[in-house]
Amino acid sequence: MTSHKSPLRILPLLTRGVVSIACIGAGIGIYAWLYYARAQPSASDPAMTGRLRLQVTTPIEQAVGRHFRAFGQARAVNVADVPARVTATVISVHPNYREGATVAAGDALVSLDSEDFQRQLTMSDEALRGIDARLSMLELDTANAKRTLELVEEDARLAQADFERVKAAAAQDAAIAREVDRARGGAISAERAVTAARAAYNKLPFERTALIAEQARQQAARELARASVERSTIRAPIAGILQLAQLDVGEMAAPGVVVARVVDPTMIEIPILLPALAREFVRVGDSVALRADRAGSEMVEARITRIAPEDDPATRTMTVFAETAGSTALAPGAFVEAEVASAATAARTIVPRRAVNGGRIVTIENGVAHALAVEVEFAISGALAHDLPDTEWLVLKGSIPSATMIVLDGSRRIREGATVEAVKPGAQPATSDAAPASLDASNSTAATSTNSSSTPTPATPLTN
């Protein structure tokens, strides 16, 4: 028995087929529309030109020293952290004790309670007056002791003479033994008095020395008390601007705790880390171009004033110190990009950065393009040519003739030996040039990038 499909079951299959064919057709139509509506590069009449027109320039021969780019942080040459030097309570703060206030050297900032130090000063003064009185009495005692010693020595000589006479008389039986013993006792008593008087007299210089030492101690205590009284008024050690002011009335100031920071922004110093190989090129007095790491910052000129004698073995860097006058373009604490320029030794070949691509430049000789391999030694920045807006340049290790025509857009892929027409800067833009058949298939995209490359690229730090 033969089975037949129902017309109702065939209808969905036909519907799906029609819809699929319609979708495929719509896709093909959209692709065709996009293909024929694509942007076409403008082309000049080959009958009029017949060759690619490229902007060219010539290399610059100029004496320029080795340049190194690095980073650093600006700091003020004169800056002072002002600590409290005594322990006392803040009783008043002066009007200029606030952040951003300008102060002169010696201006009072904070006053501390000095009553205890005043009492110590008074006690020291009174103790010194007592010592002066004791020294005056000691002078009198010294004179009396000296006179007493002279008298007892004279009495001892008389007693000894009497003893000698009685002793001689006894030898002639003119005196009895009792008289001799009495005379000898008198001589001994006189000698004992001399010994006591001499001891008292000899002690007086030591008492004087002890009093002088005590006087020196009291003078030191008085000076310390006087210094504490003076230190109770905290003053600015240098002229500048207050960066820190953190004490209030009633707070306790402790020795060593910083209560103010004074910054003199008139002179700025920047420690700069350079590669160790820069030591043979950089000298004191070399110029440094500084730019703060913020939008719209201006270039600031500085000079190297010091060079650290040692290299850092961990980072293989050396430190140089540059100084410049402070300004709004460069404030203490700012992170800066620095370009150190060593002294020029000989003329070097300089080309725009955009003319070098992959270690080669494109030159034009007799209307024919040639690729020339070059080796870059270092990069510099600045306006070196009046007819070019470029500010980024590369210094080549070797030299090339000054009349060589170099294609400014080194990113364009040009076949070796292609016919090229050189155009000086300021001539008709290259957007109307026709790309000859000798170019690669991607030259239409490269031509677009050529137009945008006429704008100088921003400065990029060079890693030495």
C-alpha cells in the first residue's frame, strides 16, 4: 500500500526554504552595498604626476651633548622642621602660626607656659648669690688662717728656743729635770698648734675649689633655666612659608615633637637618578630641563650643582642634584620629568623621530626611494627646525650627508626603488597623491596614517 504526503505537511517546508533564501539574499545585498559604498582614497591623475609625492626634510648637523631622561622629586633647598624643646602647655599661638602664612627668621610662632622655668631661674640666681657670699667669707678666712699660722709658727720657734736654753742649763746643772720636761712640753704644744693651723690654712684652697665647682653647676642650671624660658617661645629658624602648624592652645608640647615646618620655596633642588653609564658624560654645571608631572606644566631650566660619588649597585643608577629658582611651575614636592643635557663635544646628525621606523629611514635620491639602516644613540626634545613643527628628535650614531632627503613619514611602506616625488614641508598635502602600482596593497591605509603623522607625537621618556 503506497503512502502519499499530505499537502498540509509540505507547506511548512516550503515556507522555511523561502525564508532562508530571502535571508541569504538580504545578506548578499548588504555586503554588496557596503563594498561599493566604501571610502575611496583620493587619487591624482597619473598622467599628470605618475609618481608618489612625499614630504621630505634634510638632516640637521648640530653640536649636541648626550641627553638622558629620568625622573625626580623636587624639594626645597632650605627647609626646617621646628620641634618643641621643652615640656610645657601652649598658652597662646601667634597670628602667623597657620598653614600657608609667610614668616621671617625669628618670628614667634607659639608661646608655652614658662612659669616653672622662671622659678628655676630665680632659684639658680639665689644659689649663686649664696655661693658668692661664701666665697667672700672664704677670702676673710684665708687671711685670718694665714695670720694665725704665722703667729703659731713664731710661738713654736720661741718654745723651741726656750727648750734649748733649759736643756743647756740642765747640762751645766743649772736647771733641774722638771724644768727641762716642762720646756719640752711647751715646745711640743707649740708644734701641735702649728700643725693644726697649717692644716686649717691648707684646706681653704680645696674649699674654694668646691665652691667654684658649685658655682659653675648653679651657673649651668641658671643658663638652662634661662634657655628653657627662651625656648618657651617657639620661633621660626628661617624665613619661608609654614607648611605645618598643628598645635592649639591648651595642648602639651613635648621635646622632639615637630610643631611647625617652614619651607623656603625660593630655591629648589631635584635629586635625579640617571643610568650609571651617564657618569662619564655628566658634569657639574650641565643644564637640565624640568617639567612637572601635571597637565599644562611649563619647562623649567636648572643646573647640576652636585654629583653623588657612588653608584647604586642594586639599581645601577647614579644621583645628580639640580638646582633652580622656585616658581609656580615647579613647587617643592612635585614629581618631575628631567632631561639632562651633557656638554656638546662634536657635531652630530639629528633627524625627526617620526622619520625613523624599525631602525631605518627612507631616503630619496634622483627621484628613487631607498631604505637606509641607522642606529639611534639617544633622543632629544625641542624646536630645532623653523620649517618643521617637530619637537622630538633622534641623534644618530653615524653621520649621513647633510643634503640627503629623508622622508618624514617613516611608517609608510615604500618598495625599494619606487619612483617618488620629494615635496618640501608646506607644499600641497600628500592626501591628494596617487599611490603607484609599486606600493603594497596596504598603502591606502598607510597614506591615511601619513596625514595624521604630520602632527608631532608627544614626548616619550627614553630608556637609556
